[in-house]
Amino acid sequence: MADIAELERALSGLADRIATLRDKPEPGAALRELEAAEELLRSALGELVRGRRRKDGGNQREQKLLRQVFRALPVPVIIMDTGGTVRRINNETTRLLGSPAGYLIGRAFPLLIDVASRAAFRSHLTAVLRSEESAAFQTRLAHQGRTHTVRLVLSRLRMPGEPQEMIAAVALPTEVQLLEAPDPGGAPDESVIMAAARRHELLSRLTRLLLDEESLREPVALIRAARLLAAETADWVVADVIRDGVLHRATVIGPSDQPITRLQRAMETMPPAAAPIVGQVLATQSGIVHEMLSDDSLLGGDVLQAMRAGSLLSVPIRTDDEVRGVLTLVRLRDRPPFGLADLGLLEEIGLHLGLAMRAQRSFQRRAHAADTLQTGVLPRTLPDIPGFETAAIYHPGSGLRAIGGEFYDVFPVKNGWGFMIGSAAGRGEEAAAVTAMVRNGLRVLSVYESDPGEALRKVNDALVAQNTGLFVMAAAGFVRGRKVRLASAGHHPAALLQPDGGVRFSDGGGVPLGFEEGSVPATEELTLAAGETLVLYSDGLVGSQSAAGENYGEDRLTEVLARCVGQPPAGVVKAIEEDHRAFCGAHVVDEITVLTLRRSR
């Protein structure tokens, strides 16, 4: 349709031409036809203008009505862009979250999602953006100290005046509460208080169970948790876990007052993929509760019917960023059904279990690294060096510092004996692998090299070529007769305890191994008199701290050594060990290594 302004201009030109015809003598029938056409066009133009005005006014009224409806909707609705930024919210959302609309506009909606559910929200948002279908899942909204369990429905939509697609999030409440004025004089519901206390006690017991050292050291955490839940809050507990990308049935616990039945054994052998409820929890990454069971096939086959199940609850076993399995609880028909409070508790328990399983895996990796370190790097016994006595200690640390990369060794070299001590700047398997590389490399090179500095230089270049990203502080010495050729690659200086009680230190220094190619260790030569003791120690000893935050340091080591005059190497390392234990107490300490050589004659 032509533009109204253009039509008005054309009609004005037509009117001018008609006026010119009127001035001419005997315009005739043509003039009458033109005048009729002008009248008809003016009537049509007037109707068009009035229609346009009615249409514009109607659109505005419709938009105002829609905005009013949006604001007055009795359920929370959030409009966000495809990046998850809040653009509009209605009054019910404001009431639910306890913040004015202006505070939330422009903020990221995922920040309102409970931390454990954010990964699931992002997954559902991506699925909605890729398809035309909506997504619905259960989650928790947390804001201003409030937490609400809701059924969140995500849908794509286009809005007038918006250049891009938007997402509508509707938060459907999972329970209805009547708004009644509280009775200030009424007594609290004792049953509600007792139920909350029981849930709190169950969570506390589970936490203590999962933090037990045996639960971390052995794969028993899940079994213990399932037994506790079966005894306290469910009749049947089924746990399915993901191993190497495949879902496996880990445990099935039946009623505690019944022996193991044929049904329990059958469930243990059933593939978890046959249980629709398990697949649904994995797909939505959120918990599901069935207060009244209407589908007996949720666990596969007719097992729920055989159990005489009345209600069912299933939650993911997860961490913040990964689902590790599914935990399913069943109550029989003669017991109160699971409710939303139970769902919230079990979702928290699922998160605790996921974190415990991750900690267990990390603990076992570190324990394996410790075994590798101790069996593959540390010598089981020290060899006899003619004219010398030797002794050493190695203690793994505690807590996060339990497994590092400290090591020591004593071994034969060309025309004498060699020793070394070192510490990799790292933890776990990588540190154990690097220390094994350094220790074995130096042993091999010592067969061909007569100087420990040259052997360390070649080990350094090999370590740099491996590009491990770790460096090693190390000291190595070759003993020939009374002389000790000592080389240092960034290690602490060795201490020399003299027969008169004096303590002096070697030069130390040098660049740690693996730091840069071509680094040359610092070397020096010591001549040991009879009765003198060479003490090499790790950074874990002098760098450890007391509960008050004080460093052990070389000054304290000097005092301990001065009290060890005349003692054999075994007595020296024992004195250092006892003093270090007294200094640190129960404080978390790093691993420590001490190696001593005393010239006996």
C-alpha cells in the first residue's frame, strides 16, 4: 500500500488540475468524472487515515495490556537474553527473590541458581537455543538469604522491539503454601522441628563417615553411606556410578530387618540403563521425587511392585562440574512418603558423596604416588661405605603436602661411593616420575663421570629436554677416601658437624635442575676428619612451620646438631626427627628428608 503522505500529495495535484479545468469554458463530462473521482479518493484517504489511527491506538493499548498482564502474573517470570542476562522480571519474581526489579536487571541469571545446579541450567539453556522445544527441570533459586525449590521452564521467544531472540524462564513452585498471618502466640510445630533435627543429624553423621580416613583410603564410602541411608531414612538404597564413561551398579541395600533376598541379588545384576528414573536424573542433572508411585517400571521391570514400594526419590551423585552417578531411595507403602524436604536433603547428600568420591580418587592417586616414590626412588637399606657410617630418614607430610617429590640415595661410583638428596617442586605422580628420572639418571651417569657436577649438568639438560615443567633442587657428592666432592643444583647448603661441636655449612647454591639448559651446578671439595659428620637435609625440614607460623630454619638445625657431638649418624637423624616433631606438633607439615655421613676413621 502506498504511503499516506504520498497519496495526499498525489490527490492535491489532482485537485489542482481539476481546478484548472473549471476555469476553462465547457469542461463537459470529463470534469464531472474527475470531480467524482476526487471525492471518492478523498473519502478513501480519510477512511485510511482513521483506520491507521485506530490501529496504532489499538497496538499501544494491546501492548499496555500485555505489560500489565506480565507484571500481574501469579507465577515468577524472568525474561533474559541468550547469554543469560536478566532483561525483565515481573512482580511475583520480585516478591519471590526479595529484590527490586532494578537490582536484578542486567545481572547474570545463573548467579541466582544454586551452585550445584548451574551446570544443569547451562546445559538446558543450550538445548533450548538449539531447538524450538522448551526445557523443564527442578532446581533451586538462591538470593538474599532465601532458597526456593522450583520447577524451571525455559522457552524461546521473540519480543516486539527486541532485535534478538529472548528466553523466558518460568519458575513454577514445587509446593503451595497458603498465605496466612502468623500466630505470634502459637507454639511451634514440634513434629516439624524434630524432622528437621533428624535430617540435620543424618547429614552430620554422613559427613563424619565420609571424612573418615578409611573412607578415603579404601572404596567403602559409597557402601557405608548407602547402609546409613537404608537404616535411617529408606527401605531400599540403590547406587549407580560412572566408571570410565560407563554406568555401573555399585551397591544395592535392602531392608535391614530382612536377609539378602533373591530380589536384591536380581537388582544387583540389572543394568542401570534399564531404569528410566536413572536416565532421567542423568539427563536433567537434578533430583526427582515421586511421593505416590504411579509407574512401577521406574527402576526397570516390576521391581518396584515386588518391593511393595510406596514412594521413590532419586538424585545425582555429583560435584559442581561433573555427575558421577545416581542415588535412588525407595520407601515401602506402609511408611510416610518422601517429600520435598527429603529431596533437598538427598540432593545435598548426593553432592557430599560426589565430593567424597573425588577426594577418594585424589587420595588414592597420591597414595599410589607415595608407594611409587618409596619403592622406586628411596633405597630400602643404605650400603656400607668403607670408613664411613650412614643414616637417613624420610617422612611423608600430612594434609595436602602428603606426597611431594623428595628423595635420597647412596650408591657405588667409579673408584668410590656416591650420594644424593633432592626435592622436586611438585606433588603427586608427576613429582614421583621426575624424581625417579633424576635419581636413575644420576646413577647411570655416575658410572662414567668422575665429577658429580658434570653428572648433574647432564641430568639437567635431559630434564629440560623432557619439558616436564618441574624443576628439582638437588645435591650430589662423590666420596673417595677422606675427600668429598660436593655439587649443588639450587639445594640448601650441607651442614658439617665437627668433633668439637662446631657447625659450619658448605657453599650450596647453583641453579635447580630442569630450569634452563646448560646450567652448571656449584661444586666444592670437602676433606672430612675422623668424627666429622656431613648432614644433608631437605627444604621440607628447614622450611616447615610451627602452629604459630615460625620457620624451623637453619639456626634451629644448628642448635640441634651442636647437641649431637660424638653421636653416630643414627643418633643425629633421630635427634633432628624428635626436635622437628616437637617444633611442629599437630601442625600440617611438609615431607622431610635427612641424610648423614660420618667419617669413622
